[in-house]
Amino acid sequence: MTCQPVAVPRFEPFAALRYAAADIDDLIAPPYDVLSDSDVDELAGRHEQNIVHVDVPRERDGDGRYEAAAAVLRQWVDDGVLARDPEPSFTLYRMRFTDDLGRDREIVGVLGALEVVDAGAGRVLPHERTTPKATTDRLDLTRATRANLSPIWGLSLAEGLTSLLTEPGEPIASVTVDDVTHSVERVTDEARVQAISAMVWSDDVLIADGHHRYSISRTYRDEVREATGSDDTSAELTLAFVSELVAEQLSVAAIHRVYRDISRVDLMAALSKHFELWQIGPVGPQTLAEMDERGYLCLVYPDGTGDWLMPRDGAFEGVRALDGAWLEHSLDGVKHTVGYQHGVDELLESMQADPTITAAVMIRPVSVAEIERTAREGLLMPPKSTFFTPKLRTGLVIRELS
């Protein structure tokens, strides 16, 4: 028996649960953590078997909503709504879209079961500091359903993974949502499965999206170990989409900073110690391109006007060249509350609607090169440094936990 190296993460095929229907447009959904209440209402109303009925359970009998979600999932399996693959497989997942610059893009990755490792153990790495979440929603749902419903997004540092995923697999489903075509294909060929697994095993995997879900998988794994006395159960791995960390495979947007609990005067005073401020008038989506061209950040006010934030010479010596890190440095020791919002239009709308917001700062997207450099050096970016798009759909693949 060939022993696998212990310094890299296990990545294995599994027998997936999939919708048996040919048309899945009304059955799948975006990740739970980007859905508003109205989004959930709309998706649930589309079809009684939309995945949100399980993945985003509503109050039914108090805390019984998780048990109710599990009952729905079991009923769907019993009724044939969801069909279990007869053998373990990997699932190729392609997303085709046109980016903001008008370029045709395709992201291809593979859905499989990724090893759950201890925090700080290496192999599966966070790429940014995370903000604490007190809710046990995902843990309670995992306990009840005994299933991984939403994949984390992992970035493989193994060069060449994309070439292994280029050849199509067995077509399973395809749907176009919001101008993005999501397609999944099953791979069962033993040689190809082994090649994909070995490639992912050959280097570290960086968590791009789903840090909280991965942490919950670790907690659940520990509970199963304690209950069973075994470290060889399905809880040792979790559902993951893994794609290669290369620029043409990623579309990274910025997550802008929103400031509260500080006056405009105090905020401007703190920022002006490190930036020169230059009034620019109305702010819009076109401002992002100007920021990238000039190398500036942009301070935005609730009325939709803004100021350039031009870094002062030497102000950030010794500080990592990340907009988020610059802002943390500038506001260190200054009392304030920071929130996060992606999208320029969404940012402007939220500022107009929320009188508690003092101002916001638009930041530039982090480059793929910087993401890899940070990972290789074992460092972490500030919280909410990156927003990976498009978002993976939930419901294309479900992984059961025995």
C-alpha cells in the first residue's frame, strides 16, 4: 500500500446526492450567507423542492426547524427527488461568464471531499483573518441533516490542476443564472479520479470562501470523534470546490469598508495623517477603474460624493501593501465600528438607507499574485479582503455524512 504524504490535504471522491430532475433552474440557490430574507422567500416560492427548504430552514416549531429540514431531506431521498450516485465520483464544476471588462471567462474546479484539519496545522490554509460568528446555525443544521449542503471554495496551489479538469466529464446539469452558466459533469474513471486526487494532495489548499463552514466542519468532526472514538468517519472530510490558484481562473472583487460610531471629523482627521484627501465629486462604478489607474482609495460620503485617499510618502512603511491593511493601520487606536459591503451600487444604496453610517472607503481588489504570496508566506490578510465571483450554487451536489 502506498502511503500518502502527511504534509498535504486528502481530497477524495464520494457518492453524491443530486437532484434527479433534468431542469434544476428552480431547485438550486446561491450560498446561504449571501441570501436576504426576501431572496429566501422568492426561492422557496419558486418550487417546494428548492434547496433553501433544507439549507435555510425557517422557524417552524422553535428550534425544531433543523430537525424539520432533516426530515425534508430524508423525504426527498425516499421519494426519489434526490438520487444517490451508485459509486464515488468527482464532479467537475464550470462557471462561464463575461467579466466587468467584457472578457469571456471560464472557471473550472472539482467538487470532492477535502480533509478537515486542525487550526494552524497547515495543509488547508485560511487566507484572511475571519470575523467571529456567534451563531450555531450551520453546526445545528449539520448535526440534524448529517450532510454537507454548501461547498467551501478552496484554491489549490498545485500547478497544473486546471489541465486535469479541461476534458469534459459525463454531463449532469447546466443552468444559466444572472448571466453565469453553471455546468456540472461527473468523473468516475478510476485513472482520472486518482490523478485529480493526487494533484490536489500534492500541495496546500487555500480557503477562498467558506471559512466559517470549514470551522463548523472541524467542530462537527471533533464531536463525531468524541461520540464514536474513531478518526476514520466521513466527518473527517467536508464538501469542497477546489480550483487552481491562477489569475485566469479567478474573478476577485473588493469588499468595501463601512464606518459607524465615529464622527466624520474624527474619521477624516485619522485618515488625513496617512492620506492626502482630494475632493472628486460624485462616486460611481467608474470610480473603481480610476482607483486602480491612480493607485488611490476613495472615501465616500452618504450623499454619494467622495474624496481620493492618496497615500502619503512613507506613511505605510513596514505595512503590507493591501488597502485593507492600510486602513487598519490608519485607524488603529481610533474608536469606530467597521462593516463590509461589496459592490459600488450596493454600497451607495446602503449608505443612503442607513443613517448610522458615517462614511465608507472603497478599496481595490487584491491581486491573485498577492493572494498566493500571502499564502506562501504563511500570513493572513485583513478580514473581508476578497470577494470571489461568481458564487457557487448550492444544491448541485450534496455530500452525506454517515
